[in-house]
Amino acid sequence: MKKFKFLKISNTKKLRYIDNYSKEKLYLIFLPGFMSDIEGKKPQTLLRFANKKKIGFLALEYSGHGKSSGIFTKGNISIWSNDAKKVIRKIVGKKNFILIGSSMGAWIALNQFKYFKTQIKAFIGIGSAPEFLTRLMWNKFPKKIKREILKTGKTIIKNGGYEYPISLQLIKDGKKNKVLNKKINSRIFVTMIHGQKDEVVPIVFSRYMLKLFSEAKKKILIIKNGDHSLSDKRPLKKIVKELDIIVKNIT
């Protein structure tokens, strides 16, 4: 495994990332999901792929995630999107890249188009969860949980074997970060990959994502019996195969 590094954002903030020191003109950027880090099978598989194909690679941990500094419950979509923007600008600079967003990372990825639209040559979403804070959480929460959040400022949600600390400020910020009402007219390759048995995010969210791209060469790939994470050997093989096709088409 390559050594992890830290990018100092301020005197009190540093973000952990991994890259492969590439000077190539094309990069692969992986944005992880809610409460995820960059030690898992997806980023490590993608790093190996990038090294094999001799292209650049970057994966990062938002503040409050993994070993990055910060308190998780003080973070939100705006802060994490800004974290991604700063690390991309510093490490990738003006180079072109393929953006891969896993779960919440796909939402963060959509927010990058306003900064890097001409540099993004392809976009892959894995179990994409845009606007999940309102559509899958707040709008579906029973009144008891809503009251708890409004009264105490936070709650713990259990879903699909995961536990999520949810704060009121996170929900409020999520409502401000609407992306599904926007159109992105980039002529790029867009592929949504979703597990058939995703227990956290319904497949329809990947379909919502595809509708945003009016000019793209787009497709959806449903992984038979796949879960939300898609971190097992078989789905990872399919993700890499799809990525290989895209890389060949843009290089």
C-alpha cells in the first residue's frame, strides 16, 4: 500500500489523501462516501488500476473522516465539497481527470462540476446518493426522530447495518445543496453503477443522476446481487472493467 499523506489546509486543519506522484496528463479521482475512509477495497483497487494504466490517482478523506482532522458531526456537504475542491486543486492542478464518487461521494462529485467542468472528462457514480439527507433521511424520519434532532441537535440513525450520527446543521446544509434540479451539459462519459440489492440507497437515485447529463454518453450498470458498498471482488472487477473502457475512449 502506498503511504498516506496530509495536506495542510490551515493551522488547525489537515486532510489525509493518497496519490501516486504522477506527472501524467490524466488523473483518476476517488471521492468516498459518508463516514468512509481511503483504506478500503475500492480506493486501493482503483489505485492499482491507475498504476497499471500509468495514469494519475488521488483519493482523499474529508474533514472528520478517517484520519483527517476535524469532528465528523461538525462537517456537512458544503464543507466536504470544499475539502475536495482544495485537495484536487493542490494535487491535480490543471490536469484532466475522471471523477469517481461512491455514495455521498457522488453528491460531492456533482458539486465539483462548477469548479472543474472543463477538466472532468468522465464521471462514474457507485451507489450514488445525491440529496440523501433530505430524500432518504429527513423526509422519511418519524416525528419522534425529527423532534429529537430539533431539540438536541443530533441523533443516531441505524440503516443497513451502519450507524450514522446525524446533526441538525448537517440536515440544514443538505437542503441547501440541491443538485437534482440542475443540468450539466458536459459531453463526457457518465456511468452509474448500482447494486441490485442495495440496502441503503434505491437504484432510482442513479437514474436521477443520469437525467442531469443531457449531452453525455451515459449508461447505468446494475450489479446483480450487489449491495450498497460494492466492495467485493466481483463488483470491483466490473467497476474496473467499466473504467478501463472509459480510459481507452478518452486517451
